[in-house]
Amino acid sequence: MVLAPLLAAPSLLLLATAAERRFGPAVAGTVAAAPLSIAVVVVAVGADGPALAASAGAHVVAQVAFALAFAAVVIRRGGRDGLLAGAAAFVAVSLLVEHVPAALATAAAVPALAFAPRPRGGSPGSGGIGSFAGAAVVFVLVGVSLAAAAVAGPALAGTIAAFPALSGTLALLIARARGPEAAACALGGLLVGLRGYLAFCVVVAATGSVPLGLLIAVLVPVLRPRRWSAGWLRTPRSAAQRG
């Protein structure tokens, strides 16, 4: 059973990179947010699964902060600084989440996702973006997370599982191969995909049913993404070039 989550996350990353080549970075980001890895982890921990899902759902708002901070910084400073900014934002919001009821933190994700800026679709890329190397990185990150979760209990395990290691790795790969604006589009796709992730966590926490959670995650209506309209996605230089 331990091998299942270790293989699920890299497989999802490979699927997301294939989606990026076919449909563009925004779709890839949405695919990367699918609750496949956490579903396998929930099954693996058995009776602690609903509590883990509840903790992960409470930290969706931290994932939103990760995506927004990463997207804002990657445009100006590149992928490495963007990833660091996203991780810092996730940690900061997660620390705040620990001091409020889980239900309130989960509810806060709803307006956060509703009002977050949406991505352009972006143009499909040609050639690879280092997906196999990225899959190896995700494999290691998931292994470390599982090892920590084994001794941390479901609440902290949910926090660890919620960290968007897969989406962050994907955005970093896209930033290096396609440029920062494509990475920002992928992170916008993550915000769209987190709707289904949040629905999965809520359903599993309430019912304990992983199949039902996955079904609801798939059926959650996804409105047509609006285009990025916020000026923070462009540096003054890039805006001038387009003008």
C-alpha cells in the first residue's frame, strides 16, 4: 500500500505534463490539482483517513496562498524565487489555520477560490519539460511526506499531504521550459482544480467514502476560467513590449 501513493503522484505529474503539451499550462495545472495522491494516502491510513482529509481540506486556503504568491513572484523573479515565495505563503497561512477551527478554515477556501484570478488557457508547448526528472522529485517528496505522516498523526499528516509539491514541481518545470507567464497560467489552473480537491476533502471527512469523494470531485461544476486580468502578472517591461 505504501507504494501506491509513491507511484500515484509521479504518474499524475506525467499526466499533467502530457496535458500541458496537448492543451496548455492552465489545463496542466488543473490536472495536477486532482485529488488522486491524497485519495491513495487516505486509503493507506485506514481509520485515520477522514481526519486526514479534514486537515487537508482546512489547508486548501494555504494552497491558494501558495499559488497566488508563486504566480506573482515567478513573473518578476523567476521559478526558484517563485517556488520559495509560494512555500513561504503556504507555511504562513498554515500556521494561521492551526489557530482557527478546521471548519472555518475549510469554509474560508470557498471565497478564496471563487474570487481568485483565473488563467488564460496558454499555448500548448512543444517538446518535453523534464517530466521524468520532475516525477523523480515528486516521488522523493511524497516518500518524505509519508515517512513524516507515519509518526505525526492525521492532523499534521493532512497538512503535509496538502502541500502542493506536485503542482509546485510542475510550475517550476514549466517556468524553466516555457517561461514565467506559462508557469503563472499553470498556477491559475491549480486554483481551478482545487475546487474538486476541496470537494473531495469535505466529502471524505464527512462520509469516509473515498469513491464518493472522487466522484463529487469530478462532478464539481467548473465554470469557464476567466482570463487573468490582474496587472501583477506582467512586469513593466513585458507590458511595454506588448504595448
